[in-house]
Amino acid sequence: SDVHMPEMSGLELCKTIKEDIETNHIYFIIVTADLLEATENKGLNFGADEYITKPFDKTKLLNKITTILNYQQKIRKYFNSLGE
């Protein structure tokens, strides 16, 4: 079932998260049924890191997430090593 956010759209949520210095590091993936290129560009302009249209391959999405998490772990290890 689809999740609906009555207070704000997903794009507005993305923009709010990316504009806040406390949360702008959060990787944001927009998953939508909207196929319009203008909407994709708007999402990317609002700070989305990835934009995926439905239907999508679940394995591909999981691989993207795994890659992101591994990359963030490498960055964390690198910056932790600088403080040693």
C-alpha cells in the first residue's frame, strides 16, 4: 500500500531535510510513479540523491542502498583515522 503524507509532499520533505544542517547528510532516495522528467529534475534540485520511478527492480534498489552504506562506512573510517 502507498504511504501518503498529508502535511507535505515527498519533495517538500526532501527539501526540508537537505536544507537543515543537522539532517542534510541523510541520503535521500525518492521512489515515485511520476515519470515526468520535470518532476525528476525538481527532486534532484531539492537535494534528492537518487530518483527511482516505479515499477523498479527491488534487487537494484537494495544494491544501491548497500553501495551507499558501504561508501558511508568507508568515509566514516577515513575521518575516524584522521583523529587518531
